[in-house]
Amino acid sequence: MFHVQPRHSKQKSTAQKQQPLTWTMPKCC
């Protein structure tokens, strides 16, 4: 789910390590 936003993945690279889908769900929606 964290790979859905590749462009945001670079800036959220630190966040995805802690919460992969946790930040993707709210940010995406």
C-alpha cells in the first residue's frame, strides 16, 4: 500500500519504515 504513492514515498521514506500503511491511508484519502 505504501508503494501506491512513489512520488510521496521519497519524502515519506522515514515514515513508511515506521508506519507503512498507517500514513498512506489518511494521506491518500
